[in-house]
Amino acid sequence: MLRAMDSAVAGLRSHQNKMDVVGHNIANVNTFGFKAQTYTFKEAMYQTSTASTAGTKTGGVNAAQYGYGTLMGSIGMDMTASTPSYVGGFNASIDGEGFFITRSSKLADGEEQTSDNFKKGDFDYTRVGQFQLDSNGYVTDANGNFLYGFRIAGIDTTTGGFTYDTKLGPLRVPKVTGPGSDTALDFTIENSEDPKDASVAVTIEINNAGIISASVKYGDAGKEATRVVTLGKVAIATFQNPNGVTKAGGNYYKATENDNTGRGVAAAPGEAGTSTLMGGFLEASNVDLAKEFADMITTHRGFQANSKMITVSDEMLSDLVAMKR
């Protein structure tokens, strides 16, 4: 009698937990970058009344066991990419697996991380590429976290192209200096952390290769010129097991050296097998409303069934008490 009631109470708790997960999914159906969660049940422990024995002179006997209901099995994440939504502006969506790398504060000197040990940097990872420039010329996300990538290192005097750092750093408009002419190499670029050194960006954009370019003004007063320079390449983090990341709220995920994410690699989009970007897009939520509503109905029915079991158990106990009268 009490076992039945205990099983029903365990079932109520488990179905309530699943309903919490379903409700959270439905609440985030329009949240950019949200990844739906799935809830599974598992059987509770058993009490063995009769052990399983092999037959000798008589036939064998199967085990007889009483169960104690159900418990939470697991809460997993569906990390599949969702439909990109075009919003325009300084935004980007990852066309496949991976995460943007952000941090609420800059790494101190000497703490810069390379592409294969970046999990030591206590970064925040996100699928939402909603970017902006702050007052000091740094590229940040919508919550003000610094966007990390491979910053511009200088100019290749042979080709006139840009070279990039191999370590991760916060992307920022560089300090561009020169006489103000439009000669191909008549300017210098310097990465500086001084708030006053960032050049003024007139426009800024990001392409599918993750290269952030800005049109900046430089030169002496009265001789100002405008030139398009590169801030750097956005870094995309990929993990051997992306489902091993931990949700941290605010569309962020965490990964540490001792978690189940496995080996992580940070690379520019399109390099080392990394997914490319879709400039001007943001990834929509991957919540399937039809599935969530179906789960909501079955979870509700399961909760009702367990509630009925408690009612029936109570009636049976009441009948037992009434027998003595």
C-alpha cells in the first residue's frame, strides 16, 4: 500500500520536473540562439521479494521485485543549428556547429590563450552573434562582453594584405596613423589598449569568413583620409562533445578543462573545418512547438495518473481503518 503511494509521489515529482523543462522550452520559443532541452525518466530502485535462482532438481525461479516509481533520468540539450533569421546590421549567425567566444573582462597580460588551450581562459560561449562597438572601440556582444578572435597584427609589405595574431584577444578598432593620404601603404596600424588610441570607425561590417572590417578616419587635421582596415577575424570555438557545455543563462555556455566537452579548438570561420558565418543573420530558437505541446499533454496526463494513484491508495487505507469500526 505504502509502496504504491511512494511510487506515485515519485512520479508526481518527476512529471513536475519534466513540465518545468517543457515550460522553459516554450517560454524561449522566440529567444535567439536558444537550444531546447529534453527530459527523460528512469526507474527508481527495486526491493527484491524473491531472488532469481537456477533450476537444479526443480525448475528455476524468476526474481520478484517491487519498484518505487520513477526518477529524473537526464536533461539533455538539442545542439542542432536552427533557422537563421535575417535582421541586418552588425550581426552574424554560425552556419553549423560552434560558438562565439566572449568574456566579461579582458585577459591580463600574459594570460592570452592559443587556439588549442583556450578552455583555460574562463570564456563565455554563445550562439548569438549580435555585435556592437563600445565607446572605446571594442567589439562587444549585446550584453557588453568582449568578443574574442585573432586580432590584426600588421601589414604585409609584400602583398599589402593584413596579418593576424595567433593568440586570442579582444577585437578592437586599431590605431591607424599616417599623413592622411590614400597611398596604398602610407599608414601604420597598431593594437593598443589605451582607450584614447582607437581610431574613429565610420562604418563596420562582418563577412562570412569572420573578418571584421571598419572604415576609419585618420591623418592630421585638415588632411584626414578614410580607409577600410581589418580589426581581425572572429574566433569560433568547437568542442568534441558540444552537448557537454553547461548553460550559464543569458544565452551563454561554459566549458572547463574537467568537463565532458572534450578537446576544444578555436579557429577562424572556414578554417580547420570550422563553420562559416552568415553576416546579417541571427540564429532562431530550435524549439519545436508541436513536440513541446505533445510533451506537455502527455506529461499532464502522467501527472494526473499519479495523482489518481495517491487518491486510490488513500481510499484503500481509509477502508482498512474502517474495518476496525
